Amino acid sequence: MNTTLPIPDSTDAPILPTAGWNVLDEAAQTSLLARPARARRPEIVEGVARILAQVRADGDAALHALTRRFDGVELQAFAIADAAFEEAERRIDRKLRAAMVAAIARIESFHVAGMSREYAVETAPGVRCERILRPIDRVGLYVPAGSAPLFSTVLMLGVPARLAGCDETILCTPPRADGSVDDAVLVAARLCGIDRVYALGGAQAIAAMAYGTLTVPRCDKLFGPGNAWVTEAKRQVSFDACAIDMPAGPSEVLVIADAAASAEFVAADLLAQAEHGADSQVLLISDNDALIDAVRVQIAVQLQRLPRRSIAAEALTHSRAIQVADLDTAIAIANRYAPEHLILQVADPRALLKRVRSAGSVFLGAYSPESVGDYCSGTNHVLPTDGWARSCSGVSVASFQRAITVQELSANGLAGIGGDAVAMAEAEGLRAHAESVRVRLRQLGEAA
């Protein structure tokens, strides 16, 4: 087994270099689990800040200039006309459209089952406390369209937005060289009830949805993945303009596999994530040396068949295998890493699932490839990356809603608990807080 350390970072690196976890000290273990160097370089931070300021100051004029600069196309209008949706419907492959319709049904079924509910409880006699739900008024969705337009993201964001009852949902996606937008993205948008789509990409699209222009309305919350520029733009606008779904980074998967796993399946799952982008990361943890070696062979074989093999190969340069003594150690490492996707290809995956604490989405057993979660199982593929699964969850209907608390007290209710409020306000030195209760208690006393 190859136990070379540190992990090589050149394109000549061995496929899935392997390290034994138990022989490493704490610093080496931390290094082994490090994500690829973050793309938040100073030039990106500064460049995004300039784009945001430009769009905020000049609106549509800035959008036209930036689209010419970055997309190489001169657009007469950013909003996609009804005729383009109709043309997309005529051109799209029927099997693909049918697959979208079926996927939407599963996504809706899953998300409806997990929707939050309003509730009310009497916390004391005459004291009624409630939580009510209201949809976010206007949400903006960003759908990447670089080397592979992610129409599936439209489904993952559009369905829960519709279920939440958002008043308005708009979508931005980069234009192609001829100024058009991918047919599948348009069809997916219509199927989800989204009819305001703009041919806008990059940080300028985020700026337009965050600040608003004459053409693009200002949104209250932004959703969707993107490259380093889009991610940084979302981060910056979240400070002063609008909310965002979650912190985001490159895609990642961690596979835990034992001797019962199929090396062919494991390799396929690792490559499926690696082809997302050169900055993606894939990790394999196993207690079986032979399985790791077999997976390495399978990766080499399968990689040659992939149209996006150069992207996957680059991602593999900062990916690795970790040899552990037992699966208890494997799950402890997974919780420490907190992967976006966690695949458990072991003999008894549900036994391990009980101990999973930090992961965006989990896939159990040999016949649960991560790809079905990306497209059509029903769960959401917009998930926390970069370790944020320790504190964040994937997108759900609740992501598109606001929870508002309500309280209603009767006179007897206030008489019963008002003294507690007065005592606590006085202890904090907030006399006006105390007095707002006292004036009512005095009135109630006089009435009595």
C-alpha cells in the first residue's frame, strides 16, 4: 500500500494516496483532512467588491458592461421572453422532461413530509404562546451554467420555494455565447412555477438580486451554488443587503467502505463527485487495505472513460484514502470532517448511521449512489460544504420561510406571571421594562 506523506499536490500524484490514521500525530491528522486551498484569494475578494459597488451604483448599465466583459455577449434584455420558454419546451428531449417531472414529484413528497408546522401552547393559565409561519416575500435563485448547466438545482430550489408559498421567485443563470439560456434550465423553471428568469451570471447576478436594478427586483434571500466569485459575492451581500442560504464551497464526498464494499461502486462514487470541479475533494476511509488498493485500480480504469476526466483527475490530486483500524474510527473521522455527502458502503450501514453527527446528506449501502440524491431521490442537493455541516443543514421548505412568535395574555395571565417579569427586569437594571408590566399590574389591582 502507498503510504506516502505528505499528500502530493501535482498532477503526477499517485491516484488516491493513502495514509494510516493511527500512526499520525494530531497535526498530521488535521493536515490530512484539510480541504483544498480556499479560493477566497485577495484578488477575488477585491474584484467582487468592485463588481458589487458597480452594480449598486449603475444598475442595468453595469450589468450590460459586466456581461460583455465576462460572458462575451451583448444582450438586448436580461429577462427571458415567453417565446424562449416555449421553444425550450419544444426542443427538450421527452425522456429528460419526463425524468424532471418524476423527480419533482419525489422532491415535493419528501419536502412536504418535513415541513414545519405552526403550533400554540398555554405556558401558564391565561398565557398563550404561538409560532406562525410566513413565506419569505421574494427569493432569488442562482443556477450555475459553466461547463455543465445545473438544471437539477432549479428543481432543488424551485420546489421548496413553491411549497413555502413565496410571493415571488426569480432565477438568474449565465447566458451562453449566443445570449440564450440552457433549454433544460428554462423547462425546469416552468415546471417549478418560476417564470421570471434572467440571463445573468457571476457576481453581477448576485449583486443584481441583492440590491435590485431597474430590470432585476431586489430579493430578500438568495439561494444556490456557484464558483468562487459567486460564493464570495453571496458572502459579501449577506452583510448588508440580504440573507443567503448557507456558506458554500467546492463539492465533496467522504466514503466509508469495508471489505464487503464493491471497489467498482466506490470508485464510481468518488469519480462522480470529482468531476464536479477541479477543486472538489473526495475521501475514502476503510479498515481494509485490499479494498483501498482495488478502489485505486478501479479509479484508474474508470477515469479513462470519462469525458470530464481532466477535471476529475485534477480533483484527485487533493483527494486521498485513509486507512483505519476499525469503523468506529472511520465514523469519528467523518464527524470531524463533516462532509457535504457521506456514503456508507459497509455491511451494516444503519449501525453506523446512528453515530453520524455531522454530514449534509448520507447514502446508505451499495445501491444508494450519491448521484440519485443529486437528481431524483427526493432529498435536496443544496447542502453545506467546507465543514459547515457541523452547524448548518441542507435546503428545505423552512429555508424559504420565517417563523414568527406570538403571545397573548389575559388579565389573569399577566397577573400570574407579571411579577416574574418585574423581578427579572429589575435585576438587569431595565426599569422601563419593569414599569411596562407594573402599570398594568397596578391597574389590575385597582380593578380588583
